[in-house]
Amino acid sequence: MTNKKVFASKRILVVGATGAIGSTIAKTLSLQGAELCLASRDVSKLEVIASELSAASISINLTKPDSFAAIVDEIDILDGIVCAAGVAPLSPVKFMQEKHLINCIQINAVSPLLLIRDLYKQKKIKTPASIVLISSLIASRGAAGYCAYAASKGALEASARCMAVEFAPHKIRVNCLAPGMIESQMARRASEQISEDILQAHMNLYPLGSGFPQDVADAATFLISDQSRWITGTVVPVDGGYRAK
Ligand SMILES: NC(=O)c1ccc[n+]([C@@H]2O[C@H](COP(=O)([O-])OP(=O)(O)OC[C@H]3O[C@@H](n4cnc5c(N)ncnc54)[C@H](OP(=O)(O)O)[C@@H]3O)[C@@H](O)[C@H]2O)c1
């Protein structure tokens, strides 16, 4: 996709815009002319990227869904939404704490759905529009220590399919991206909790080697654009061929 004006006059909300993947998606959409509204929790990080991209910014805490309706009030009508916020608390089942499990499912699965509900109810999503949710390879592959995270991403994908069907008459598309391990803080934090041997064995499962935030951003850009206008309710792997093995 080379046309710099693909998103001219399109307003797109990026939730999790301070993260490795969300910030790269925001920069990529901005380069192609999108008018952005950036959201995340850390206001100082948010202001830096919002000023760099001349974007609007909105502070949101995904653990507080009661605040969403007021936040949605401030948002102008949208052509696209990207949910790239998330947490990945890793733990063997034996040591998993209920509060971490619930927090992970709240941030990764429940809150994106409630935020979309509020945007939809307040008529802040245009017709047509596209919604992209960042899931994970782990939603469909077992990995020790990832139980809470996998539960949240599996729920996200299942709810995305149902939203896709429900919103299709309004030409609002809903798709997920399922990245494998992406070079990022989140992946570094995860890899610190496993041995070098296990990490290397995992990395060997990617025929195309390491993935980068830009790989996810390029796929998100395609799904947000009209070039994917007949694609909805699906999960697009961005995993360097992991599933091909
Ligand atoms: N990195 C990977 O290898 C990988 C692989 C597969 C899928 N993913 C998924 O891709 C997405 C982005 O990952 P990433 O690597 O970019 O992670 P990251 O760098 O850790 O960024 C996480 C983002 O989520 C936001 N966030 C976390 N908790 C929040 C809360 N309670 N309320 C509002 N925002 C909150 C953070 O905002 P603040 O800065 O304001 O806290 C930040 O913008 C996640 O959904 C992740 O599960 C990542």
C-alpha cells in the first residue's frame, strides 16, 4: 500500500497508542493521511506521540469501563478503530492469581467490547467502518504459562466474530490480527520468564524469523482500509509462517 492519501479525511481511534504495536500502527496510519485519536492510560507518553503525529489524545483506563461513556462523548465520529492495548501476565496455572486472571480478561477482552458498545450506542462509528482488534497466536496454540492471556485473546476473537455478523448490515467490519512473538517490551518481559533454550526453541518455529511491530502495523493498515472491504469476522495471522509448520 503506497498511496499516502489512503486515509485522507478518515478518522481512526487507536487504543493502546503508547505501546510498541499501537504506536507503530498510529505512525503508519498517520503517514497515509489519517486523522487520529490516540488513547491509552499513560498521559505523558500519550502526549508525546499525539504531538508528534498532530493527533487528538484521550486518556482511558481499560480497567474502568464505567468511564467509557463519558470518554466516548468527546470522540468525533470514526471511520476506524484499532484496539492494540493489552497486558500479558504469565504464570504457571499452579501460581496463577485470580486477580491477575480477571484483570487480564478485563483489559484484553471485556473492555474492548464495552468500548465498542459505547461507541456504537452513541453513534460514533460511521457506515462503512472497520474495527481491528489485536489478538495473539496464543489464542489458538497452547503454551505453558499463557493460560490467562490465551483465555483473554480467545474471548476477544470469539466476540469479534459475533460483532462482525451483528454489524455487517451496517457495513461495519470487525477483524482480528493474531501476531506471533513480536520484537517488543512485551515479548522481552515474557522471554525473561523462560530459559534461553526454551526461547530459542520457540524462535525456531518461525520460518521467516523475528517479527516486528511494523509487520503488525502493515496488516492492520490493510484491514482498516477499504482494500479489505469484503473481509470481516476473521483472524489474520501475522506470524512469520508459524502455523505452516
Ligand atoms: N508484543 C508481542 O509479542 C505481541 C504478540 C501478540 C499479540 N500482542 C498484542 O498486541 C497488543 C499490543 O502489544 P505491545 O507489544 O504493543 O504491548 P505494550 O508495548 O506493552 O503496549 C501495551 C499498550 O496497552 C496499553 N494498556 C495496558 N493496560 C492498559 C489499561 N489498563 N488501560 C489502557 N491502556 C492500557 C498501554 O498503555 P499505557 O502505556 O498507557 O500503559 C500500551 O499502550 C496487545 O494486545 C498484545 O496482547 C503482542
